[in-house]
Amino acid sequence: MTNDQNIKRLPIQRWQIAPANIELSAKLATINNISPIISQLLINRGIEIPETAENFINPESLNLPSPLEDFPDLAISVELLETAINNQEKIAICGDYDADGMTSTALLLRSLRILGADVSYAIPSRMHEGYGINNRIVEEFKSEGISLILTVDNGIAAFEPIQKAKELGLKVIITDHHDIPQKLPPADAILNPKLISISSPYRGVAGVGVAYILAVSLAQQIGALKGLVQPMLALFTLGTIADLAPLTGVNRRWVKRGLKLLPKSTVPGVQALIQVSGVQASQDGQKVKNLPPLSKTLKPDDIGFRLGPRINAIGRIGDPQTVIELLTTDDMGIALERAMQCEQINTERQKMCTEIEQEAVSLVEELYLENLHKDRVLVVIKENWHHGVIGIVASRLVERYGVPVFIGTFENEDIIRGSARGIPEFHVFAALEYCDSLLGKYGGHKAAGGFSLSVDNLANFRLLLSEFANQCLEIKHLKPLLKIDAQVNLNQINRDLFQQLNILHPCGIENPDPIFWTSHVQVIQQQTVGKTKDHLKVVLTQIINHQRYEIKGIAWRWGDFFPLPSRLDVAYKLRENNYNGNNGNNIEIELVGVRFPQQLAALFTTANISKPTKFEYKQRQYLCGIYQNDVSTELRIKNSEGKVLVMQPENKLGLLGFNREDAKQVNLTSPQFDSIIQAALQALLESR
């Protein structure tokens, strides 16, 4: 069968469904007074002991050690800052241009100013200097009379600039959370959770978490903590979620507090961001043990998909000073102006991402798709792409094609600069190290990285990356991995289940949003929506005990997969739709995966090649069966006149005619064909 440009394939995915532990989930459900579905979700997250479950459900019950006990250099850092404040020495913060770095900078600026410090800041240029403190910034600080440099979200790998600062007589405190290099910089104090015990509840804090710990400890030492915690906690929450820090340990405890404080934050910039992004606080909690009374709160998704991107967009294609002013001003008018600038820049960023993604997809489809299983990695390079957004596009290409993606654009005629994103079985930084001889600057970790290389080395770079990918990736890995928590039927989805999911919140890295799946649903309505028709809206039904259950859903950026086949297994997250004041039964689903129903897929195996089975449809007699052709198995349905309809699983196009040579191509998703196919498949299932 040939392809039709208007009838696209299903998303290519591999489903990993967590095994059900019925006995343990029932035990946890009884002890912790939660539903078995919720206890199964806890088990999937490695929480199998009632006491551990209690600490997870109620993070306030966690006994926290003093940060001074866990961070060896924290006391020294507090002393250095207190001395600088008392002596009115000039302090300078060197931040970073991502959400973590900017919220960290703003948090320390606000706090230190309130505590009486003479403090300024600098952030390196993403386009011209790249990440982290550098010699220029150090020399500039020296010329401005700075005595103490405080890095946030950077500095742990900046040996040369820190050494330069020490040679110039400056004191340096490094606060960072990135991986530890073989040789530490010669700073006066270093605060990094990677340097503390792996069992510490502070181990997973992001850069903004280190900044928060330092600011709170300093304020406690000075005796001026009152009034500081709420604004700092708001900025901590923004930065932690936007930086995709793990929402476990102390992060879970503080973020849970912060999400409740954000709707009534005293930071004008936070209020302005909430206003311009249209985020609405929702009810949290329910009348069960372990949950507080109903209160207004934000969800991590409100930050991850609404507030965070507006901050990150500035760091990607704008001036970070806009965000620093937004988050440090006490003037609501200025805050609203800066929030509107964030909104405008984010809209520009979205447009850029869409355009670059479309161009990248065209390049892949035209040049690389045919050899993807052989190459096992995508290297996509084009001129005139913006360095600040290609990392986002790389992530989208990974979602689409299921392989590691290295994407780049030309910095000048000779140099390419790029970003990389990986899949679970592929280590991005190890891949870059494998190509060390071909690269200029590079860095990263398992999941992501950045690099630069000479244009002359591009061909060899492709070859070496493919060589590395073939060493660690098998064909089965080349599909996006979808981790699914539990199977539920549509009749189990209700407000009570949705509210009980609050037990898991805040969800994020290492505590993902629960994903459920339902088998063999029918798509009864579907349409593309959005300005560019790139989203898909659906209505699904399932028959249980002769009763029909129905639910609405949305699939973001799935416009390419329209129309979906009418029968599917679906994977999804539960969502509350409050759009335009929507009320009543507003629990809907967000589709994250679909596949041809496994119940039916089992029919399409060589083991099930069958004799013709008779069935009746609309008072007419038909024969159907599963047959083997040259390539795969297929369903054939023959009417009394000898006309045959041919359907292959997961293909939306079929053949209709008296013989294959003269048959015409038909759209199997249209009602007239879908209905008879479902009748035939049902007849085959019943005949087994």
C-alpha cells in the first residue's frame, strides 16, 4: 500500500507497563487509608514501606537535619557574607541565563539587599560567552571594587576564572548543583549538593535550592528571618520546577509549601507572571486522612508549562535583566511591564520553535529517515537557526523519532554550535567524549548536552556518533519509551480518583505524573484544534457490562496523527478542565500514547492465520479471515459478490476491489469501512 500525505501513522512508541502488585497495594491502601490505585502508584515509585509512604504523603513529617550539618562549607559561607555585610564590602552575584540561574540570582539579590548588603549581579551572554563565570566578568567585578563573588547555578567547573579571582584578591563562594569535576576550583567556600552524602534529603536541590539554603541560614544567623521566607520560597518553587529538579526529599516538602504560597505571593513579579499567563489556582485536598483541608494551590504543571517557559524564554532569546527586574522589583507597575515582555518574548520563542521544528522534520524526512535504524542517531544541522531554542527542538525530535538527537546551527562560516538530547539507553555526555577529537567546547550529562565543532569535522562527527550509538542501542530501543503506571477502565475515572491523586502532588522528576491506560476504546469524535490545527481533541467511549462510558480528551501537538483509527488502546494523564469557567464533570484525559488494540493485534500473527469465518453485517453475509501476504498478515473481508476489503494493522489505508492489482485505495477510518472491520474482528475474536 502506498502512503497518503493526509493520513499519517500512529505515534511510534514502546509501552512499559508497571507490574501490578495486588497484595502489597491492598496492604498499603488499608494502612494509609488510600485507594489501591493510589498505593500501586506509590509502589511504582519505590515506596513499599508504610512509614516511607507516610513521609511521602506528608512531607512535613520528614525529620530534616540542619543544613549546617550536611553542607561542610555552609558555616564558612555565612560567616563570609555576614562579615561583608557588616563591613559594607561590595558583593557581586554571577548568575546564569536559565530559569534556575535567574531565580537563584533574584532570590539572593532580594535577600541580601533586605539584610543590608551592597550587592550587584552579572549574567554571561548566552550568545557570545556561553555558560558560567568567565575571566571578563571576574576582571569587571575587580574594576568595580567588588570584594566577594557569589556564583549561583554555576562555578563548580570554572577553575581558571576562580583562580583569576583569587589572584586578584577577591573572595569567592561557589553555589552550584552541577556534577563535580576532577579538580575543584580554589574558592573560599563551595556549596554543592553533589559534595554531600547521597542519603541527605538536600541531595537533590537545584541551584535555587542551594541559594535558598544559604539565604535562610544567613538570615537566621543575623536574626532577620521574619518576612523573608515567603518571597524566597516562591522563587525557590519557580526555579526548582522549571529546572526539572527531582521532587523528592526536601524539594518535595518545600515545593508543596511554595505551590500553596504562590497564588498569594508578596513578590509582585510572581503575581504579574500569574496574571499574564492566565494561571488559575485550583482546589487541593479532600476529606481523607493524610490530606489537608481544601485550599487554593498551583500545580507543578502551572509552572512547568506556563510560568517557567515565560522565564526561560528570556534566557533563550532575550535579556536576563528583564527577569531579574521582574523578580526583584517591589513596584507592581514595573512587574507587569516586565511580565508582559516575558509574554511577548515567549510568544516569539514559540513561533521560532515551531518554524525550526518544521524545517528540522522536513530535513529528517527527506535525508535521514530511511537510514535511521542503521544510524541510530540523528544529526540535524542548518544555518540561521537560533542557538537559544534548538535544544527545545531537539527534545521534540526525540519525542517524534525515538532516537538521540544532535541539532546544530552555524555560529559563523567555520563553527557549528549545537545541543543534544538523549533517550534512556544512550548517554549524551559519553557520546560527546567519544567524539572528543572532533569537538571544540562541549559538556553535559546523561540526558542532554551542548557542543561546538568545526564545519570540516561534521561528516566524521556523524560517523563517530553513529558508531557510538550502534554500540549501546538495539533496534528495539529506537522508539520513545512510555512508562505506564496502571490499567483503569473509563468507569473508574471520577472526581474522587482525581482528588486522591493529590496525595502524589507535587509531581515532577523522580515522581512523575501518573499515566494510566485503557484497552480497546472507541474514538467517536475527533478534530484538530489550535491556531495552526496542531492539537487533537477527542471523545472516547468504552463499553463495560453493556453500559457505555464516555470521556473527553486532548492530545497536544498530535495534529499530524489526525485522524486516529476508531479503535485503540490509549495511555493518558488525568486533567481538570476549568477553561472558560467549565464546571460539572470536568475530569478529562491528556493523551500521551496510543496503540493498535493488543486484543486485536494478537489476531494478526502467523499463528492465527485462519479459515474463513462467516459473519453478518447490516443483514448481509460476509466472510473474513487473517491471511499472510508477502510482507505481513492482513485482514480480508469478502462480500457475496466477491469484492474484498483488505486491512493491515496500524495502517489507516486499505484496498478494496475484486483483485489486488486493480483494487483502489480507501481510508479505513471512514465510518463505512471502520464499522464493517469492527464487526469482522469481533467475529474472529468470538470464533477463537
